[in-house]
Amino acid sequence: MKSKSNKTLLIVTAVYALLYLTGMITSIFKGEFSLSNPIDNYFLILSIIFMIGFLFSWTRKKIAGIIFLVWNAGVWIFDFYLSRSPDSGMIIVLALPILFIGSFFLLEWYKSSETPKPKEQQQWKFILRILLVNYAILYIIVVFSDLSIGESIDYFNLPFILYPLLLILFFVGFALSWKREFYAGFMFLVWYLILLFGFITYSEFLRSGPWIIAGIVILLQGIIYIKHHYEYRLQ
């Protein structure tokens, strides 16, 4: 018997896969795709990885979840290291749903593989850890992209000194999240406040991309950690 949440997840994934295939087929017919182009070949490999994940989603939730998360990281690598099109950035936005779809496939596997069924608190802790690990991987992809192919920046002066500060705060929160969720939540709130300060105060932050919007997921992670501290730990 498939749970209601699992059925919903399969339907959402199928709709996304249909849209994905439609986009690929449209690109091929418009002549926007060429096997002689290494970048297009990389995207073709990503498409094959995605379809393998989609096929596994019906029978092996754990494998499907891992494949979808690998695919999402591959899309970020493609966008930051290979793609230089005007649509750069939009590809990540379109791929973002798979980050959450893959994470929830792993949650469905976790719920069905444990006996007895994990409590709600355990399920929340599991999905939050999966998401946070993925945020960390994507964060590292962005940082290495800036360091390797980005413009030369003096990180010891304002406003750019805020970038390493944000990185340190994030990974301190990441480390604390395994045992001290409340303090991790506080770190993530401070992280977002500094990011917000940067965007309000310095034009350099505005030109760096829509990170104030992408950072909302870290803000929400922090809020949930603090909320769950009071909801579960103080009962």
C-alpha cells in the first residue's frame, strides 16, 4: 500500500518529468541541441540521470532520491561552471523543485524502512538534515565557482568581507545542527540578517545574484530548528 504522501510525490514527479521531456524535445526540434557540443552532451547526461531517477521513483525510493539530488547538484555545476547563456540562473530555479522532491523520496524511504515507524520528531530531523547537507554542497559549488572563475575580489574589505563571514556562520550552524539545533537555528537567522544587511546596504550584493531569495530556505531552516527546540525538547 502506497501512502497518500508517496502517491502525491509520484504524481508531482511525473508532472515535472513530463515538463522536462517537453522542454528537451522542444530544444531538439528548434535546433538548440547538438551532440557535437560538449556542453550539450553534459546536459544530455544530466537528462539521462534524471530519467533513471524517475524510473526508480516507482520502485526504489532511496535510489531515486539520491539520483535526484545528484542531478540537482549536477545542474548547479552546469550553470556555474559551463553555462554562460542569458538564461543562466533560471536553470537553477527550474531545477529547484527536484531538490525537495529528492529529499522527500528519501524521507518516504526512511519512514517505510524503519520499524516501528519513526515519530514525527524523527521524521523532521531526518528531512532537515538531508536538506541541510544539500544546501552545504550547493553552497560549496557556488563558493568554488566564485574563487575559480569569478572576478578578483578583496575579501578583507567591506562589503566583500561579509562573504567569508557568511560562509563561516553557515558551516558553524551546520556543525551545531547535529546536536544543538537551537543554536544552529540562531546561527542561520544571523546568517540571513547579515545577508539582508548586505543587500540593503551594498550594490555589490545586488549584482551578485538573487541570493536574498535563495537564502530564504536557510532562514526557514533556522526558524524550524528554533520552533522544534521549544516544541519537542521542552515538553
